[in-house]
Amino acid sequence: MNAPHEPILSDLDQDPLETAEWRAAFEALAAAEGPARARYILDELARLARQHRIGWQPDLNTPYVNTIDVKDQPAFPGDLAIEERLASLMRWNALAMVARANAAYGELGGHIASYASAADLFETGFNHFFHARSATHGGDLVFFQPHSAPGVYARAFLEGRLSENDLAHYRQEITAPESGARGLSSYPHPWLMPDFWQFPTGSMGIGPISSIYHARFMRYLTHRGLLNCEGRKVWGVFGDGEMDEPESMSALTLAAREKLDNLVWVVNCNLQRLDGPVRGNGRIVDELEKLFAGAGWNVIKLLWGSDWDGLFARDTQGALARAFASTVDGQMQTFAAKDGRFNRENFFGQNPELALLAQGMTDEQIDRLKRGGHDLVKIHAAYAMAAAHRGQPTVILAHTKKGYGMGSAGQGKMTTHSQKKLDENELLGYRNRFNLPLSDEQAKGLAFFRPADDSAEMRYLREHRERLGGAMPRRETACDVLPVPGLASYAQFALRPEGKEMSTTMAFVRMLGNLLKHDTLGPRIVPIVADEARTFGMANLFKQVGIYSSVGQRYAPEDIGSVLSYREAQDGQILEEGISEAGAMASWTAAATSYSVHGLAMLPFYIYYSMFGFQRVGDAIWAAADQRARGFLLGATSGRTTLGGEGLQHQDGSSHLIAATIPNCKAYDPAFSGELAVILDAGMREMLVEQQDVFYYVTLMNENYAQVDLPEGVERHVLRGGYRLGRQGPREGRRVTLLGSGAILTEVVKAAHQLAAQGIGVDVLSITSWSELARDGMAHDKAFLAELLGATAGPVIAATDYVRAVPESVRAFVPAGRGYFTLGTDGFGRSDTRAALRRFFRVDANSILEQALAALAVQH
């Protein structure tokens, strides 16, 4: 509905007659020429105002009414009565699921109120808009508000995908199989329910940013000719409180800049966070409207249900719009929590105009006035407009009540989010509120309810989902094997460098360039950087494969004549995400899960400063792990002493410690190009050929040093975590074993030479992965590290460019009787030369030498 006219007279109006003439002229124009011409004139006037520096710009907020006028609503294509009954059944089964789990154990928790507010938003999508993947449609991507997971399970129960026994084991994933049931995860978790959930959204803010980059990645696939994603949508249902997360907001302008009209967000504005109102003293809908509109999104406000249409039609003086404009969210929450009489007295009783509007309405009718997010007709109209919109992403700001229908038990109350149980009277009231076909005993006993298979409701449910491609959410993993070229074809220079000096970063970039040339694998590789490509020596790839741009290149780059000139193209392959590690990680996740989301295997390589990976966007990496990502994360300029001049916030001493905590992440810290080549080859085969749900974190250095040839036959040992690099000095008498990884292995080798010169026998082991050694030790009776050390003797000294907790992780697997001493870079980093830094942290060759001599002295 359109907003009623605001009063035209004010204290600032110096010439009311002239104002009235301008107003009449504009209304005549709009009536005669239509909205398009009216918009053009307004744009022209705004341009003139800017040209004359008037200091005015349009207010980004519109009146607190629905964006879509009643006359512009499309006809509702469904059976409203049946859809309302289905939504009521979903609500009941979701409530019963949570309340039963809480009654049985008390500690399992769960959420009723969030889904109660979002049920109609979900059901409209399920019945009319959310396409599953089928022979005729590639499938939509839907990000579900995580606290509403019980409602999705409730629908799956009606569809026959989940049993009553499954629902009875909500949040009981360990004990459920004992009863022949499937335990249902608390929130959407693809790792735990790999055939059900597509996207993890339980960590607030990760879902919104991920949805944007998934939508952009679909455009990338289309523009590169790899997969036609036209006609597919990305839908995200998120909470208004969730919009406070920085990740939720960080990529809004990217979505608008890329004109992602395949993206629709539905923000469930129930005005409440976990503990109370989102903006008690303000209005979150106004705030979000201004934010999204300013970022370039199409904004649809879905605030009031159909019952309000008649009130607005009678309100010729604009009393409702004025009242809404002055009502903050904290008060709106109070209105939601109270009954019809309270609302008559305290809302409609504010002035005679409002009171007149409420005349003839009973208290019950006032109580049942719906907010827009609970009106299926209004929701359908908003979704239809969003789906048809072109040139912009769309956000629907849907006004709802948290705990809708829970009455005195929880509707709009401060404690609503934590509400997990209702007493018998409250259960009967809920049953009556939604006209559920349950006896008193069934309601009191929290019985699950599914209509007969041949009922009108069940036929309707099945028909509408079949029309949209079948049940969803549904995660699929069918994907063609992607062949991997032979290792020597792209990495012979790394396996046999013959002492040439290079950094492992340069070795990686060269291997990547060679892989990109491969006819089959090359086009599926997705190089990703967060504005550091030149730092990592990747500028040559600009020319080779180009940087992706949805509009191509509209300028002549400054370096156009150079060999490494900057090249953007619509079919460009590199995703250059600017200074946004969160954005780059979201792009990596989209590419790393393409095998399941799109049925098309892609291989992303995201290279970044290692300090800005697990430390900065660790939560996003954990979510990618949950989503069963496959790809490579490259932590460049790794370690605390290789990045000499950058100092405390750039020097990474902890990423390997964090990487070790992610079960499906294989983390490696190779020192030599040959080790790196073997790791990349194994990772590609594991992910693309064997199709295992793992991803690799590999650290790279920017330090140039002589690369050694990889010894014959050690490939398997490299992958298990380490191998013997060499032996020096006498084999009898005093002996010591030195372990090193990454940047510090060269210092270990220097220390070995010095020890051998003193007549001490030394074995040097190159440790490629401390975490893989630790996992192996915990998984087997005889640890691989113990096997490696079995052919060595003397105390063991382990040195890394990471905190000592990294090498300490394998202490338990060192053979008894062998002293084990660790050196690492604990503390904050510093800016200085590499030599000074290594001396400071006592991980240089002299410090390793001193520790070895001290250990030998203690032993003897």
C-alpha cells in the first residue's frame, strides 16, 4: 500500500500556496504519465539540486508501510486455507520437537520462538519459490535462519523424509542410532547431516556473506562458460539481530556493484535478539532500509498483513503512518506481547483519529491483526516482486512477531528466545490459536501430527514440491571425477631443483601457472587473492588467465604495455577480492563446495598472508569445513621470522596450531619445493579423483634459499608428516636428532653441519606436518613418528617458526628414553632482519646447536 499523504503545512513552509501548486503539478504528472516519468523528473530535480549545491538529497527511509500497494499485488496462486493449515502443522511439530527434547533431558535446549516468527516466510518459499535441483532446473540455493531448523525438520517429517522417531531425537546425534533413529543436529550442519543441509548458518553472519559470494560465483561460472546458472536464485532467510554481525554487512556493496539480481535476502524482523529488542529505542527496519538502499539494493518492506488494508484505506488523514513513524521497536514489542484490549487502549487510543479507525473491531480482531511476515498473500507478493526484479539484489524486510502464536507463554516477551516448554494450558491455547486437529490429550502430550497421505494437505504439499523439483533442503554429491595431470608434467623443476635458489611461494606460483595450462583441469582452477597477487609473485597470471570482472575491462590500464599488465575480463579466472579476507574466504568456500552445490568440481587456491587466515577468518574456515569444502588454502609469508620488516600483526606463529583443530583440514609446513609438489599432487588426487571431503592448508615462505632434490621414495613419508632428510657425522659415539619444518629447516641443517664438525653424529628429519604426525600417533598403536625416530639416536631437538605448542603436539609419540626439546617463536613478533628475529626467538642455527649440546650434556 502507498503511504497516505503527509500534512503539507509546517513551520518551515514560507509559501503554502506555492507548495500546494508544486504538489498538485507532481500528482498530475504521476497520474497522467505514470511512475517512470515521475521518477525521471525527481531524478532530474535531484541532479539540479546537486548542481546548484543546494545541500539536499532524498531521505533513504520511506513511510513505515508496505512497499507493494494492494492494487499491485499479484493474485495468490495457491489454496490459502490449505497453506495456512500446513504452516500451523509445521509450527506445532517444531514446537513439540523442542519441548519434548527439553522435557526429556532439560539440557538439550532448542528454539521455538524464532521459527514461530519465520514459519510463513519459509512456507511461502517452500510452496512457491524454492527450486530443488532437477533435470530441468539447476536448483536454488537457500540459506535458512539457523534457529529455525526445527521448522525445516517439521516439514521434512510431513514429507516423509524424517520419521517420528527422528523428531523425537532432536539434538541427540550420539544416542539416536541406539534407538534406530537419526539424530537431528541443532542447526544446519552439512558435516553432520550430509544428505540434508546444504549450508551451515549457525555462526551468525557467515550465512549472509556466504550467500552473496555464492551468488557471485554462479555468475562467474556462467560468464566463464563452465555452467549456465541463469534462472537460479540464492535465497537467504536471516534475522534482524544477525545484521549486527560485521560479516552480514561487509559485502552489500559488492552484491549491488555486481548487479546480483539472482540474490534475495529475507530479513526476519521480529525486532528481538536473544535477550530483548534489537533496537529498543530505535527502529531496525528503518535502519536496515537506509543501509540496504544506500548500498544499492532493491528494498521491499513487508510490514502489515491484509487485515490492515481496510484500515489504511479508511485512514485519509495519515494517522496510522504518523503513529508508526513515532513508535520505536521496544514499544512495538510490547504491543506484540499484549492482547487486543491493551492494543486498543494504548495504540489505537493515542488519538481520536486512530480510535475512530478501531471502532467496530472487537478486541479479538485487533489481537489478530497480522504483521506482514505472517500473511501468506503479502509474503507471496513480496517474493514474486523480488524474484522478478532485475539489475539489483533484493532485500525483503519482513515484520513479524517472535514467538508468534505462543500467547502469554512467549509471544514478544523478553525471554522468548530461550522458551523451551509450555504448560498444559499454554499448549491447549496454542492448539486453539492455530485450529490444530489435536485432542486435549494429544496436545498436552506433545504428540507429533501428520495428516493422512491422501488428505488434501498432504497432496497439496507433495504437488507443490514436485512442481519445484522435489524436497529440499537436499545436499547432493554426485560429481564427475576430474583427472589430475602427472606430477612431473608441471612440477619437475620442483622435484629436481638441483640447488637452485627460490622461495616455496615462487615454486607454488610456477606450478599453479603450469596447472592452469592443462586442458581439463586448468579451466576448473580458481585462483583467489585478497589484493596481494603481486606480493606473491602472481602478476604473470594476470596476462595468462585474467582477473574476473562481470563487466570486462572498461579502461586502459596504466601498465598496458608491460608483459605483466593488469587484465580484467568477463571470462577472467582469478578472483581478486580486494582487501577482504572474509570475502576471499567466502569466494573460496563457494568454489570449494561447487561439487555439491552445482555438481561441478572446481579447485580453488586461495593464497594470503598466513597471519590473516585462521586468526582473522577462522570462523569462516570452520564453516567451510562444516560444508565439506575441497580446495587449498595457501598461507604465504608464513612463520614468525620470514616476514622480517612487517612486525607483530603480520608475523604468523599460530596458524598451524589452529589448523590442527579442524578435523578435515590437512595442514603442511613444507620447507622445500619438492615436498610442496608432492603435497599438492596428493591433495588434488584426494579431492578430485577420490572425492574425499578434505581441504589442505599449506604454508609458503617468501625466503629464497637453495632447494634440494627430493630423495627417492619418500613421497609417502612426506604426506604422513616427515622423512629423514640426511645424516651427518659419525655413526658411533655421541648422536643427536634434529627435527625442523618450514622456514626453520634451513637453520636446522646449518646446526647439523656445525654439530658434525664437532664430531657429533646428526640425523635431520624434515617435518612436513606436525598435525598429521599427531593425528597418526593418536590413531595407531605404533606412531609413525616413533618409526621415523627408531632409525636415529640421541636426544631429539625440534625447531619451528611457530609457537612451541606446535612441535609439543607430538611429544607423546617420541620413544621413551629419548629427551625431547622444542624451540619455537612464542610471544609477539618484531620488525627486524630474519637473522635478528631468529636469534631473538632462539630458533637460529646457533640456538639449535646450543640446545643440542645441552641435551647431550644432560644425557651423558
